[in-house]
Amino acid sequence: MLFRKKIERDCTYCAFGAKISEDAVMCQKCGVVPASHQCRRFRYDPMKRVPVAAKPQDFSKYDERDYSL
């Protein structure tokens, strides 16, 4: 869902923001703000979003016979 039309405004994903800690962002327009800050100058930058890691597959339900030809 990186390129949805309706993106929640969050300074963590803004083109003008740079993350300085887990809960603070340095904004070019507003200065140091909380990561959840929302302003009208928000511009979404998809390269700043970190995707959620995929769940590891559970192969324990398969046996040797499933992998042979």
C-alpha cells in the first residue's frame, strides 16, 4: 500500500522531514516536531516508508516425500 491515493499525514514519511530519533523529526518547514505531527506542507515520500517484514514460512508440516520427484 505504498502508493495509495489517500496517505495518512505523518512527518515520518514527509519529503521535508528527517528522522532524528524514534519520536522526533527535523522538519525543514516547522523545525523539530513529534513523528506523528501533521502539517499542511506534507509531501509524501514513498522511499522513507519501511515495509513490514514478511512472516517466515512454516515448513514443518511438510515431510521428505513432499520434496522428492
